[in-house]
Amino acid sequence: MAIERTFSIIKPDATNRNLTGAVNAVFEKAGLRVVAQKRVRMTREQAETFYGVHRERPFFGELVEFMISAPVVVQVLEGENAVAKHREVMGATNPANAAEGTVRKLYALSVGENSVHGSDSLDNAKIEIGQFFSGNEIVG
Ligand code: ADP
């Protein structure tokens, strides 16, 4: 299996509740290595661009407001099959449907305030990493 890098965000509902370490513990236990990490406050423009594919969805405005409501922790995670593994340990978008032991089952508050983001493909991971990190900030 290939070593991949994926992009992750620990969202405002989780940073507000001081869960950064708890979320990272789930990732690390799954074999994902944090190779870059920083706490930032997203600008409205960054959030709108990042979630641009959802611009026409009814929840877009709410999603952008949520993402800029408090600091987030943006990360690059590395490991075997990292994109799929990360999606697996995040759990389903709606915590009501998330499997036991996943971040969203453990910590998410609702389908919107669901604690984490993870890239859904290797191509999107590269794009999303580039939106928040320069090459020399990633230390594998
Ligand atoms: P995922 O984050 O699991 O890849 P999506 O790409 O479908 O899920 O949605 C992006 C984000 O938009 C979700 O993580 C969640 O924060 C928000 N979202 C998705 N669906 C809804 C909804 N029905 N109501 C409110 N927010 C939503």
C-alpha cells in the first residue's frame, strides 16, 4: 500500500471543547502521523473557497459561519492509505450514522458541527494541503 498524505481540519466545535489532543489520539492510534499542524482562524474568503463545491447547498451559509466562528487546527496526516484510513476513522458525516470508535461518533455534535474534515481523494488532498501549507511546513 502506498504512503499518502491527506488534509485534515479539527473544526471549531472540537477546538472550543479542547478536543484537539483527543482527536489526534484517534488519528495516531490508526497509524496516521501528524506531519504538519497549525491553529488558525479561517477568513470568510478561505472558508468560502475551501467549501466552494457546496456553494449551492442550503447549508452553505451556515457552514461558512461555523468554520469562521472559532479557531481551527489544520493538519497534514501521513500514512499507508491515508486518505481512506482518515475518512474511516472520521466516521460518517452525520454522527447519528457514524461507527463506534470514530471521531464523529465520539465527539461530533450534529451533521454540521461534526468535529473534523478530511479530504475525499488524493487529488483533493493535494489541492487542500496547498491552500493552507507551504512545502517547508510539512516535515515527514
Ligand atoms: P464530509 O465532511 O463528511 O466529507 P460533505 O462533504 O458532504 O461531508 O459536507 C461537508 C460539510 O458540510 C460536512 O462535514 C458538514 O460540516 C457540512 N454539512 C453537510 N451536510 C450538512 C447538512 N445537511 N446540514 C448542515 N451541514 C452539513
